[in-house]
Amino acid sequence: MKNSPLKTYLAEVSAEKINTAFVSYIANLEQVAQVGPEIAASIVKELEAQRTHLKLIASENYCSLNTQAAMGNLLTDKYAEGFPSHRYYGGCENIDDIESVAAEEAKALFGAEHAYVQPHSGADANLVAYWAILSAKIEAPVLEKLNETNLANLTDEQWADLRVSLGNQKLLGLDYYSGGHLTHGYRQNVSARMFDAHSYTVSKETGLLDYDAIEKQAMEIKPLILLTGYSAYPRAINFRRFREIADKCGAVLMVDMAHFAGLVAGKVFTGDEDPVKWADVVTTTTHKTLRGPRGAIVLCKAAFTDYVNKGCPLVLGGPLPHVMAAKAIAFKEARTPAYQDYAKSVRDNARILAAELQNLGMTIQTGGTDNHLMLINVTQFGLTGRQAETAMSECGMTLNRNSLPFDPNGAWWTSGLRIGTPAITTLGMGPAEMKEIARIIKLVLFASKPGKTDKGVASKGRVVVDEDAKTEAIAAVNALLGKFVLYPELDLEFLKKSFC
Ligand SMILES: *Cc1c(COP(=O)(O)O)cnc(C)c1O
């Protein structure tokens, strides 16, 4: 970097035309480039990659430049274990303010009785929730009997007894193949080892939740935690019905709304479909439909407040104050009418895209969607999900393969593609673009054939896409992205010239 890109920009542009978001981007990159020019270059190249690929990943989004700005600063330097006005470190007054604002904004956004905004990720938030529930329901009554409040004061014998009573508690969540998350009792995850984990599935015939069957299973198992909220279920969930089941079998009702929290925040899901109203404990990521920074939160009813607040030291170390600041900004953004319009468009777009894909001859799991995502069954094309994912990627579309319920191709190859509308809706796309995207997806899938390994045997991973179709699809994707530019405030050509 020979000259200062910031000085160059300011010299070139007239005062009225200075774009502050762009200025701050250049200034940031300039700082980064002084130490790691290759890192600054990668940031610019990632902007270019994001601008030139159609993002159909259901779990991703684009957070605002305001939210990004709140993350890149000295707040990262602070340790703040504990919670506001109850810290294990000195000098946390400003962090107290930031965390309190973020928590109050989250409570107001979701109508929650309590919000804990420290978890670093959705997986962490679920661990906080699990241990808060174990503490409240299993540990607290034991301590009360012993007339003790501090675990450190227990004798070794009392501690051993308590540990036995914590183990073997039952968790009942949705099976991974039916759309549940790894952290909901999947064997490869700690959740299946800290709990006696059980799972329900969707109906084999309809692909939908069968509430009566879940109730029957819950009455047999009598879980400590009944868990709902999923990663790959395209339909609305009746949380009032889940509340009834939990009450009947004596379970704590926990909802993991990581995927669809934006639709709750944007008032698309209300009444029976509002998890915060019905559940004891709700967890969510903040970076999916919600469109905030990478992170998570836990919401709960007042009875769980003291236990959830002990997320640190229970499972977390220090919080990330810079990310809590960014969460506060994102929650404020989500409390606007503009965000509610966005959330409605996310669902409208998903419905239009799913309907159009079906019109064009593709098979959509459950026949449609009520939320931001849908699953295409690609077996009709003789492809695995992995092959279909690669074919789409070669044509400029980023998405992920996903197993379908009872998937014969397993969790690695899979039979499905998961498609989501949160990111393309943030770009401003609407019904006409959904129809165009459906046309492009059809073009690619109908032009893809399973490939062969180097030894000439059929491969489950390799795919061959007809060259003409590929050229046409890439041109169509570029035409769309040319009209809906990511972060239009940022002049990519200037950034490339300056940092790459
Ligand atoms: C994405 C997701 C998570 C995990 O979030 P991370 O931030 O990746 O840890 C947890 N639960 C559900 C339902 C999810 O979809």
C-alpha cells in the first residue's frame, strides 16, 4: 500500500458526496493493511465473492454496516464475567450499560420476561439453557433440602450424590434427520452424552410434526426437557400445543428458534406460533433471520432468570462486549416497521419460490413452506444432495445440501437441498426475482448428471453440468446480482485497487 487509500478517496470526492460508511470501511481496512495486507485483501475479496454469488443459505444473512461498526473496537479488550452490576472484574461500568441496553432491547423485541445476551453462539446458548434448567429443576431442590446455597460448601459425599442426580436426565428433541439440530441430542454432540437423549420424528407420510404422536411419546418418556424449534423444518410450529404436552408430562418446554427468530421478531409468527409466549426457555442465534452479529441469546420466564444469569461460570467464560454492543444495534434495528416489512417479505418470498419450484416440476418437502426455508428433494434427478450442491455452486449459487427425513443417503451425501430467503430478501429481491431464481434452479438441476470417479465408477459426489446451461445460469445470476448490490455504499473497484 503506497499511498493512503483514505486520503486518496477524500481528495477525489467532493465534501457533499462523502459517504461515511465507506470512509469508515476504508479507514478500517487501512489499519488492518498496515499489519496484515493479505488479511485486508481477503476482506475485500470476500466482499467481491458475496456480491457475485447468490446466497441461498437458509442460516445466513447480511447484517447492517452499523451493526458491523459496533463490533470493531476496544470493547473487545474488556473482561466482564458475571452480569450487569454483579461482575468478577473491576471497571465494567460501560460494559454494564451496553449489556443492559442489549438485554432490554431483546426483551422489548420479543416480549420476554428476561434476556441473557452473553452466549457466543447458538451451541453455547443451548448449553446455558440446558444447565440452567438442570440447575433450577434438579440441583436447586437438592440444595434446598441441604439448606445450602453454594456448591463449594457441599461435602465430597453430598457433591457425588448431586452429580448422580444430575446425570441421566431425559431430553426429548426432534431427530437430526427430521430437521433437528446437532445440539438437540445428536450422538456426536455433548448434548447426547450429558442427557439420556430421546428423539421424535416428523410423520413418514406427510413430513409434518404429528403432535398426538409426540404427546404419546412424551407421556411414555416423561422427559425433563421437551425441546422444539429446528434447523430444517419448513413449517410453522404450534407452540401452544407443545405447551399442553409439556404440562401434561411435567417437562420444561424449551424452544430453540435459532433459524426463525427473525420471523418472531418481525411479528410473522404470533399467537400459537410465538415461542416466547409459550416456552419456559427460548434460545436463538442472532445472525440468521434475525440479521444481527454472530452470536446468541437466551430468553426465559422470570422463574429461570437467576439460573440463566449464571451462564458464566456455568458454561461460558468472559462475554464478548463488542458483540453485545452489536447485538444492541441489531435489536434496535429489528424493532422498526422496516424490519417487520422485511420479515414478512422473507416469508412471502419463500412461499413464492417454493410454489414456483413446484410449478416447474420440482419436489418440495411437505409441499411448501410457512417460514424462510424449503427443502428440494433432488432424487428425481438421480443426484445426491452433495452433487446438487456442487452443481449449484458451479453456477454461482451458494446453498447447502441437507438430509431429508429418513434419508437413505445419510447425513453426508443427503437427498436434499435447503434453500432460504433471508439473505436475498435483505438485498431487496421480491416476487419477480423469486420466479427468476426458480427458473435458474430448474435450469441447473435438469442439466446436471451424476459424475464418475477417476477410475470410471459412479460417484455420489461428482457431478457434470451441461456447459450451455451453466453459462446461461451464471449470466442470469449475474444479471440479478447486478440489480441488487450488497452494501451499495461500498465501492468495490476502489477497494480492490487499494488493497488487493
Ligand atoms: C444454527 C443453529 C444452532 C447453532 O448455532 P451456532 O451459532 O452455529 O452455534 C443451534 N440451534 C439451531 C436450531 C440452529 O439452527
